[in-house]
Amino acid sequence: MNELFYIKSNQLYINIYVQPGAKVSQLCGIHDNRLKLKVLAPPVDGAANKAVMNFFIKEFSLSKWQIEIVSGDKSRMKTVVFRQYTNDILEKIEEVIKDV
């Protein structure tokens, strides 16, 4: 699938592009039809993946079990699944998309 995000089996999947080593962790637009996420952590020893998880957990007040990187573990292009999602998450994503 080449969609920014989609819902499958009542779970929200978001395709993201991760830019490690940024000055601040933030959602900042679209890159290659993926939600772009800048993270502070470097792409070393899984630090960027951990930063991605921590960003979404903090940003959307999630528990660790509610989110997982399901593809792209060693790539900048990743897919994240939210096992339980709310309209707040969808609204935040739509807000980022509108600003592009």
C-alpha cells in the first residue's frame, strides 16, 4: 500500500519517514507520501526506533502495548500500527497534512 495511513482490522497503520539526528523531535509534514517524523536520536543501535516509539507514546498518551513498528526496523521508511486509536490521533495527522 502506498497510503499515508489506513485502517485495517480496527487498527490504525501510519507510514512514516524518519529523519534521525534532528534538533527536535516533531511531526513536520510529508516525505515520499509518508508522514515525516524528525527525532533527536541517531540511527545507531535502534536508538531512532526507540525515539519513534517514545514520540508517539508521549504525543498521544499511549501505553507501550498500543503501538508497534511493524515494518522498516532498519530503514527510515517505517510503518507504525496503533492497536487502539482515537479520533485525536487522526485529527493530529490531518492537521500535519493540512500544514504541508
